[in-house]
Amino acid sequence: MTGRDLTPYEAAVEATRTTVPLLRDFDPDVVVADILTAVGGLAAGVERRPFATLIPHVLPTSEAGLPPYSIGARLPRSALGRRGWALLQPLLRRGEERGRDELNGARARVGLAPLDYTHNGISRDLALVATFPQLEYPRRDWHPAFKVTGPLLWERPAEPVEAPGGDAPLVLVAPSTSQDPDGRMVAAALDGLAREPVRVLATTNRPGQPLPERVPGNAKVVDWLSYGATMPRCATVVCHAGHGTVARALSYGVPVVGAPAAGDMAENAARIAWAGCGVSLPRRMVTPRGIRLAVRRALADGAIRSRAGELAAWAAANDGGTTAAAELERFAARVAPSRAS
């Protein structure tokens, strides 16, 4: 222990040294690790184990002509727009190269050779991109090891929750579990939809914390609920556009109003707007009026509802878990004999 806070890559090096003996003892044929955790790839490299990356959202790599990942910009519609984003590519490239060099520094500290490509935490043997293909921007340079599987959906069990009575369209307000601790989006939605011809079911996603004191008559607020049990009954979902919430809603054909707060949420909101299956609501417009107008559009626009239904039909025919498992099995069958030899 150093007695000081470690940088992310220093922490990854320390965690790798702890993980390697566990990996050696478990003796897997293949190591699969989330894109956010460098430890899996580093430990797999030290132990010379085949390594696959799980990317639980859209592919975050850049390409000339595409907008920078995570800022929430839409795909350009003209050659001029593509040229404009291409002008930023050298700047983006410098940032990617810095990330490559920092991870290579961690690789050196655990005895691994450097990798010369950017985004070098992503396996070039197999990367499972667990999103809808309809949310992926067209690319000229799609690595053959990157496989779009469809979303991998999971949620913890929860007790059933009754929605407000009546037959008006049901709007689910589902904030991020990690953002907006003051409940700004929920409060704005309750206020903005109070006099609309809808029913509102809102969750704070913070079990045990106090619920809002002012709840309009057409609304109900709980601290937790099952998306799988609730979303099939909904006409639209208002959320911060975390990928898991977006993917769950679209898998049931429910249009999304995405009001991004941080991280990759702006990217996800841009993708649903680009794909035509929802509405992107900028942070500055997360107000009672902004949410009211966005929900009205999501409910009234038949094209949005139809497109969300198309994604649900795709999901029903292409289970993400089944596809990901099949890709992993093919990968393991290909690499296990070479490891044994």
C-alpha cells in the first residue's frame, strides 16, 4: 500500500497482481472482461489466456467523419458535416493515443509488450458490442472481431408495482441510479405531466430514500420497480438515457425520451433520436415544459412508435444473450486448441 490515492492505471496494475493467481487457479480457456475494467485484459495477457471484451453499449471508437463519442452529436447528414467532424480527428487522435500510452504503461509494469493501436483495452480477437445494430452509426472501418450481439438485459428482482388507475397512456419516469441525486428529472416530470391526459409511474431508483412529498393525482412514485414487469405496459419511458434503460424500453417497443445527465447518456440519447425510436431532450430543457412537450411528441408521433416496434421485433428474433454465448463458444473452440498446444 502506498498511503495515497492511486491513479486508475496504478490501481489496475495492483489489481492485476492480485487477479493473476486467481486466474491461474481457476484456469479458464477464455477471459471475458467489461470494457471499463482493464484488469481482465491485463491478467489474461500475463497468463497468456485468450481475451474477449464485453462492450455493454454502442461502440465508443472514433472514425473520421463521425462526431466524437459521448458528446451527444448526431451523425452528419452531408459531406460538409462529415468534413467538419474530420477536421477534429487529429485532436481526437491525440486523446486516444494518450489513452493507448497510459494503458501501455500499465502493460509494461506487469511485463506485457505495448500495443500499437488506440483503444488497446478492447480485444482484437473478440469484442461483444451489446447493443441494437439499429443504434450503431454506419462505419467504413468496422473491425471484423467486433460483433454486435443485441443488448444483454438483466435486472435484479423486484416486487410488482401497481400503476395509477385508469386507461390513459402510462408514462414511466426512470432516472439513473447514479446521477441526479436531487431528483430534478422526476420532479420536472411530475410537474410537467400533472395536467396531461396520461398516467405517470415514477421511480426514484434510490431504495430507502424519502419519496417526493408533492405527487399529482395522475401519478405514483415508488423507490424501485421492475422494468421488465412495468415497461410492457408503458406508452413511453422518460429516462436519463443510460444504455440499459434505453435497451430495455426498446426491447418492448416503447419509445424513449432521453434526458442525458453524464457519461455515455448524451451519446445514447443522440442515437435514439437518429434511429427514430425516441426523443432527445438536452439537459437545459429538463424542465416541466420541456418534458411535457417531449412526451407529447413521443406519444403522438406514429413514426417513432413504429420504429420502436421494429426494434422490439428485431430483439424478439435476435436474443442478445444467445448471440453473445454463441460468439464466445465459437471463439473458445477456435483458441482453446492453440492454447493446449
